[in-house]
Amino acid sequence: MTIAELQQMARLTLEEYDRRTPGQTVRRSPGLTPPEAYELQGEVARLRERRGETVIGFKVGCTSRPIREQLGMDGPIFGRLFDTECHRSGARLSYARYANLAVEGELAVRLSRDLDGNSPLSHEECLGAIESVFPVIELHHDILHETRAPGPELIASNGMHAGFVHAEREASWPGRPGSVPGLSIRMNGALVDSAEDPGDVIDPLGSLRWLAGRLAGFGLRLAKGHVILTGSPLKLFPVAPGVRVVVEAPPVGSSRAEIVP
């Protein structure tokens, strides 16, 4: 792919994203490779930053077996988070602003310092870089045109990311095994999925280590203050207007949102 082709594809991809019709251009490019998809994701991010948006962190996707099976993936991916798509807990979100809205519950961390992934990071380095931990509701434009080999489309779409709902508070990260013993998601008060064994909850340290190394390959690095969505042990759930979503991770807190028309 030439630079001119990449830039044109990025402009069209962003226009589609803004219209809530994502993935049309990528669908017409069946030969797109994962490295090219990451280049496209980065060029779209550059366009968004040029118009005033700010990258505030990254997401790690496809980290758990349920999600990989659901999306047909065999390994993790990363995407960017933007300030314009970060919402307070308790937000009322319009369903009409999304393309086939779906949600995930997961743990996020905030970094207290930069992390350079050019060399393998130790457990202690990752642990020392976590300032706080908190649950979030991740929002998705749940649109995939290619179901047999969705990797490039998933990467190019920024992991189907459409924003996230912050927790009511951020908690310090004790870093002990089992310190976040479970994660659950409820809709209109009914439990729809949970990970109740500490071993089922995604390890933030492992996600950070993978992400830092992967970003380094693209000349990127994690920075102080970045929010990192570390991956969900739960499935992706479609939602509709009238649904109240609550993600809980005792004892660190919860995140809440209401979906309205």
C-alpha cells in the first residue's frame, strides 16, 4: 500500500466512522494485512488528533478465550482511546450515536509513569507503573463484515472501539493475587455474565507487558497518565435503548450507564 493509498483509505474510514457506518472501505480491501491495518489505524488516529481529539491511552482486545471464540481471533490486538469518547459513570448514552451498540465489562489501569517496551518489562516494572485500577464499560460499534478472518478489519476499526464509561472512582492497585477477585456485568439489574474466579480476571500486568512490547514495534510508547483497558474476561453483549448497564469489580468499584434512544 502506498502512502497516498493509506491516506485516502484513512480519510474514508474516518468519514464512515463519523457517519456510524464503519468498515465499508476496509470491506472493499480484502487483501489488507494486519501490519497494514495497524498503519491504517494509526493514520486515522493522526487525522483525529489533527482535528482536535487527543489519544488518552490504549485498549488491549481479544485477550480472553470467550472473546477470541466469539470474534474468531487467535491473539490479542490493540487500539487507541480518545478523550472525546470517555464518559463519566452514570452517563446517559444515545443508542442512535452508535452502530449496533454492544458493551464489555473490563478492568482499566492508569499509569503513574512512562513505560518503554523496547526491552522486555519485568513484573516489578509493570507493577510500579500502575497508579490506579478501576472497572469500565467499553462501548463498541459491533460491526464486522468479514467473519472468516476478521483480524485486519478488527485492527483497522480500532478494535470496534466506540468509547468507554469510567468508574465512579479509581482505586490504588495492591498488586496481590486475587486483589480483584471478580468482575460482573448486569443489565437492568439482572446478572448476564461474571468472572468469579480470580484466575479468570485478565491480569493487568500481563496486558501491560504485551502492549508495551507491541507498541514499541510501531515506534509508540505508553506514557504517564495513560488509561489502559486491559481486556475483558467476559463476552461482548448487544444492548438496546432502555437498558441500564452496571459493571462491578469488588472491591475496587463499579461503572454505570443508561442507554437511551
